[in-house]
Amino acid sequence: MAVDRYGVMGYPVSHSRSPVIHRLFALQTNQKLQYELLQVTPEKLETAVRQFQRTGGKGLNITVPHKSEVTRLVDHLSERASTAGAVNTLSFRDGEIYGDNTDGYGLLRDLEFNHGLKLEGTSILVLGAGGATRGIIGPLLDKKPASLLIANRTLGKAQALTDHFSRSGPVAACRFNGLPAGEHYDLIINATSAGLHGDSPPYPGTAVSDDTICYDLSYGLKATPFSIWAREQGAERSVMGWGMLVEQAAESFRVWRGVRPDTAAVLKRMNVSA
Ligand code: NDP
């Protein structure tokens, strides 16, 4: 019998640890599947998704920079993907494409369950306004923070997100250099892809106090530029996004296979520091 095929599609994608994680999930839950790394440029996205579907693929993770664009190809959007306007999980069933978004679930599970944080009443600063930010804003606002500010290099994209989410909670937008003076944040989340391209944007040092927790969606075997920056600013804690990566992957795995893997065991097995 043919083995069910899954994969992650992105550009760049060589850094992705998703194949390792899904192989560990499959071993742990006794599922037979294969999981591929698929480097696909934005111009080839539609052709590549349709070809994967045509050749019997069962599901895809969609990563940077395709999460918003891929929504055009989806026949059925889950509520959380529709709220986000971005998709990171595709399922192919009966000739149709189902789109879901597990990023927000993954981040919250890591913040609340793995790191023991309470978000109600906190002030949150999110850096970046791309596909990942789309996925996390709704779930963050559901936790009733006192405020959520989105700072982005391109102001228009952050403003479009605040328009989209303004009915869900207290959300505002600015540029990196436009943060309110003297304001510190309880939680600063780096959701830019700058580190992936070897760039270091002018992260706002004035936003960090010694009570601030800094969370980088990016992750690496060595400390990421943002997590080094956060430590240099004297943040209380500086966390990389390994936990979110494993938690969002586990939720995708559940969507595809109907089984929830034990994420703690996989994080331990990967031997990465949060
Ligand atoms: P997108 O390509 O959709 O968005 C990229 C964002 O980064 C935009 O806001 C862009 O700003 C900003 N950006 C890129 N380069 C720079 C730079 N040099 N200076 C300042 N800002 C910059 O990517 P995603 O939102 O899909 O992903 C963002 C990051 O989050 C990636 O590194 C990805 O790997 C990571 N991620 C991690 C997850 C995890 O599980 N740990 C899950 C999801 C994502 P502008 O709008 O101005 O172009």
C-alpha cells in the first residue's frame, strides 16, 4: 500500500525542522507516512500545490512567505484560518482543498502551557505583520490582553491587520521607530522573518524592561539575533520558537491523522533549548 505523503512548502525552507518533527510524531503514534521539504518560489506556488494534490499528496504545511497567498487556492477554510486570513495547514480530501491555521494554537500552547504565562491584562508588542502574525493575533486577543501593538517595517501592512482585528480587541499599529515613548511591554513577540535573511531590523530597545518576556518565532541551534538582542536589553526571559514549532506541528498532525502526539517527548528528543 502507498504511504501517505505530506510536506512543508516555503521559500526559503531548508532551515525547516518540520520533517524531523513529523517523523518523530509518526514513530510515536505508529502512523505510516512520509514528509518532504518542498522549496517553492511565490510564482510557482499554485502549480506546486496542485501538482502535490494531483499526485495523491494528503497534506501540506505552508510556511514563509506563502501563508496569505495560499488562501486563494483553498475550497474550505476553517474558522481559525478564516479569522486569520492565512493558512499553514492544507488537507487534500475528495478532490478538495481544506485550509486551517495552527500557528495561534501552537504559540498559545507554548506560552501558557510550556512556559506558564498568563496573558490577560498584559501589554503585548508584536514585531512583523506577515502570515505568521495573521495567525497569532486573533488567539492572542482572545486572551484579553490590556493592549496589543503591531510594529512593522511597512506600516500599511500593520494597519491592514489592525483594521481586520479591531473588533476582536485593543489592537494598534506603528512603525519600528514609532513606538510610544517610555512604554514597556510585558511580552514582545518577534514575528519578522528578518533573521532568516540574515538581517537585523532596528528592534525597539526602549520597549524592553527587566520584566519583559521576549519570544522569537524564529529558532535556531544557536541563539537567534533577536534572542541575543533581547538578552542584551536585559529582558527577564528570552525564548526561541521551538516550542511553538512543535505545538503547531502537533496540531497539524492531529488535523491530518486524528491523533495528538506527545509534544513534550518530541521537544526533549530534539534536544533544543527553548
Ligand atoms: P512573511 O514573509 O509572511 O512576513 C515577514 C515579516 O517580516 C513581514 O512583516 C516583513 O515586513 C518582516 N521583515 C522581513 N524582513 C525584514 C527586515 N529585514 N526588517 C524588518 N522586517 C522584516 O513571513 P511569516 O509571517 O510567515 O513568518 C515570519 C517568521 O516567523 C519566519 O521567520 C518564520 O520562520 C517564523 N515562524 C515560526 C513559527 C514557529 O512555529 N516557531 C511559525 C510561523 C512562523 P514587511 O511587511 O515590511 O515586508
